[in-house]
Amino acid sequence: MNPKDECMNTDPPRGARLDAPVDAPVDAPVDAPVDAPLDTALDKALARVLPPPSPPPGFQARVNAALARAQLSDAGRAASRALALRDQRSQIAALDADYLRLRRRTLGTLIGGAFAAGAAVAVAYPYLQATFGPNAIFVLACVGALVGIGIGSASWIGRLRLISHLERRLGRL
Amino acid sequence: MHSAPADAQARDSDILALLQSGALEPAFQQVLARYQDKVYRLCRALLRDPTAAEDAAQESLVRIWKAIGSYDQRASLSTWIYAITRNRCLTAIERRRDLASLSDAAVEAEAHSLQQLQGELPGSAGGEPDDDAELLRELVDLLPERHRRTLTLFYYEDRSVSEVASMLGVPEGTVKTTLFRARAALAEQLRRRGLDDPRHWLETSR
């Protein structure tokens, strides 16, 4: 069907109610019989009073400017996202490196401590044997245990101090 | 008989081909050339105010540009474009509704328009054709919103029911019903004013 002919179809469409009173508000279904000549004339008059509006002058330029702005802001967003990603990656790499360094240091300290303890025992054992006789080995074990407990306690005390210090700092913030 | 979305899809096959090949920029240029005026007209019909319509049309086109890469062809391109435009217009209407309060002036204006609708408008029987055109325009403006925008778009879109249905996102039957009721309401208003002589309106339309 030619679109232009569609408006000439004056039959009420399916579903239109035809039982409304004469004084019904304009949005209610109407029961006025369709006046074909008036409808045709009205259609022509409406086509004249409702011409398709054209976009205002400069609309195209303003659309292009808005698109350029949108593209720029998109590019800006993409750039800052890439920057943030790069920053995050470098921070993660630094953290990984620190962790590895810490583990190496711990391992070094342990090995160094073991060698130092061995050397200390080698030097002190003849003296202890001379002083304590057959009980020298127990004395050595007790000294070792005390040193171990001391190092462990110091480590825990240090850690607890650090925690409370951090808590105080964070509490101030 | 082809359905309107199928026709629209066939019409936009060149744009779809460009989109499928990843040429977003040329595809969007085609969209602009084909739909820019329609988007503006839809905004005008929905928002009435030319400035608000221009802003909404501009925002819609920017949004279409941003989303064109993710258009998945589930709906026809025109349906997709009109849906984005309608959403922008609805946002604009919501924004306007938030700003507007029911001030005394607004109530007065509303009452005035109702009085006009009840027939207290100065009679224009035997007036100049331009006066009649103005009266007809005012009567169209006083129609219920749904009727006004359907009728307006119908004439903006060269009397194409299928295009109006696609633009408003409603079935063609609904458009026909709304048009019938809008025209019947207009004819009733003209009858009340004694302006229901067809010859009178044929002169007006010249």
C-alpha cells in the first residue's frame, strides 16, 4: 500500500470503541461518524501546518563537534586507564621483588646463624666440658634453648610493637 | 508483503555490511546521512521544544556513535537508533519534569489550555487561512500527548504509518488507532467551532 494512501483509510481501526458519549474528552474513543470529505480536507490542511522540521542551521557542525569531544574524552579515558594499568603492574612487580628479597634475607640469616652457632659451640664446648664435665652437653642445650627462646620472643615483641605502632598511626588518621 | 523492520533492514544493508567489516567510521557517516534528520524529527515530536530537541538529537547521535561497535543486529538498525533516541528524549522529559514545579503560572497555563480546548478560543469562522492554520496547529498542540506526537510524526514522516510505528516503538495498528482518534478529536473540535466545512480546509491547505 502506498504510504500516502494510508491516511485516506477512514475506517475505524480494529479495536476502536465506538460507544463514547458526544461530550467525551478528546482522548476518549469517539463515536462521531467519519466525515470523509472533511477528513480528506483536514489531512491536506494538517500536512500543510505540520511540515517536517529541518535541523537548525549549524546542527551538523555541532554534532561533529560533540562527536569529536566524545572521541577525545574516550581517548583520554583509554590513556588514563592504560597509565593506571601500567602503574599497577609496576607496583605488583616491586612488591614481588621485595618479597623475594625478604625471603633471601631470611634464608641468609638462618644459614649465617647456623654457622655462627656451630662456630660458637666448637669454641665453647671444650671450656664447658672442662667446667661441667659430662653435663656440658645439657648446659649447651639449655644455652641454645635460651638463645632460641630469646630470639623468638624478641621477634614477637618487635612484631607486636610494630602492630600497636601501626594501630596508633592508623587511629590518628 | 514485507514487514517494516525487514524493509528497513534491507534499506540499511550497506551500513550493516560496513559494520560487519569493522569499518565503524564510514558506517556511522552513513547512519548520520540517513538518520540525522529523522532523529531530529523524532526528538521534535517527542519534546516539542526545538532547543531541547536539538540537544536530545545531538546526545542521541553521540550515543549511537559510542555504541555502534556493539550493535548486534538483533533488532533492525532503524529500530535500534530510534530506541536510543526515545530513551534520550525520555531522559530529557524526566529532567524537565524534575525542574518544573506545579507553580501558579503552570497551573494557570494548564487551565488556559483547557479552556481553549473547551471552545473558549476566539471563534475563527470566516477568518483568514493563516488564522485557521494557526488554530489547527493549536488544536493539534492541545491533543493528548500520545495523539499529538503520533499525528505530528505521521505528517513529519510523509504519512508513513510503518515509519511512525518504528520510530515510536509501537505496532502499526496502534499508530492507525491513535491517528484515527486524533483526527476524529480534531474534527469534533472543528465541528464545535462551526469549521467543519471541507471546502474551508481545502482553501487553508492551499
